[in-house]
Amino acid sequence: MEDQLAILVVEDDQEIQTIVEEALTEGGFAPAIAPSGEEAVTLLIGNKGTYRALVADVKLRGRMDGWEVARHARKIDPAFPIIY
């Protein structure tokens, strides 16, 4: 992952996870997949500065949706790039 830009993907649908992961990998990125909003926030907090962008599904199963994950990411870095 040293030479590639790490992208955090929060997506709860396995098929979509696979499609996004393959597309990002083919594009030269290093995707990290989080299947829930809670896991994504844990990764963002625990790995500050590692991820260069967030790709977030807006509607997630669980307590936290993609909008909430984005709010947490922007608390860490107000200019953090997010794709919904």
C-alpha cells in the first residue's frame, strides 16, 4: 500500500463491495473495505492520515449511515474527499 493511495470504502452489500474494490484496484488505488459505518469510523480514527478519500454508501444497515461516517471523517479532516 506504500506506493498506492489508500481509499476507505464503506459498503454493506458484498456484490457492490467487490465491484468497487476491483475498480479501485485496477485504477491503482489500495481499497480498504468496511462493511458498516461503525467499522469505517473505527478505521478512520485508528488510522488517521492513512486514507486519502472515502467512498460511502449513504444507506447502510446498522445504526450509522454514510452521512454520519462522512461527518466523522470531516471532523478529522475538514477537507477530506468523500464520494457518496
